[in-house]
Amino acid sequence: MSSVAAAEPVRRRRARRTLVLGMGNPILSDDAIGIVLASALKPRLEDIPGVDVVEECCVGGLNLLDLLEGYDRLIALDSIKTIGGVPGTWYAFDATALRETMNLRNVHDANFATTLALGRHMGMHLPADRRCNVVAVEIADNMTFSESLTPALEAALPKIVADVRTHILMTLVT
């Protein structure tokens, strides 16, 4: 090896960082499912190098940028309420399935897709759309002030935790 080659700095790949983010409102019944999931999964994920778990995120819009900056992958755990949906059913998709806000008047108008696009436009290091994974759990009630999940969602919780943990572990290897 030449002395020039020995003096060159070794380039190391930066380790990928993943954020698992529990989203929702802890006092609106089933809307807290993302927070409940993140809390249940944190002890099972915290020993994985490069994975950070934020159990409770109650902010939205542009306020998310401070949390997401610097991460290469996001796994957001949240609720969803669809017509005819069965509580406890969960869906997984990435940010390519989201659409941007039509009319942005204030930070509360910025949805997830708009927030990511704006942050990238400002030069922030954010996960690419295909690396922004969303796990959305079907809920029954997000209008009642309560710190408890509805009975249907509570009954489904052990299976949801197990399934979502497996999904996250599979996502981390891709």
C-alpha cells in the first residue's frame, strides 16, 4: 500500500436511522392507538441499532419536521377510520399513497405529504416517500374523551401488537 493511500481518510457509510413514531391524541379514545402501539413496541425495538421510538406525538403539520429531520426512514403508527372498517384491522402503506394539501393557509393545513415536500424543498434531510411507512389501525371512536380504547380495539390489541412488530421488523430489513 502506498503512503498516499494510507493517508486517505476511510469513508464510512453513515448508519441508517429509523424513527418509529406513535401518533394520536391520548385523550380521544381509539385515536390513541398509535401511542399505545409505540409504547408496547418500544421495549421490543429499542435494542435495534439505529432505531429510535417516540411513543407519543400529538403534533401535525409543519411541526413534524423537527421530529423527522435527520432520519432515513419513518414508521408512523396512527389511527384510521373508514366507512365499514373493522376495528383492529390495520393497513400499511408509504407516503407515495398520500396527496399534498390543496390550499395551505396555516401550519394546521399542512398534511403529511405537504410537510415532507416542503421540508425537502428547504433542504432538510428527511426520509424519501418510499421510506415513510405508515401503519394505520382501523378504529371505532375518535370523538369521545377517554383515556381508554374501545372494547373492540382493546380486545384486538395483542394481535395488533404482534402483527405490527413483525411488519416493522420486516420493514427494517428492506
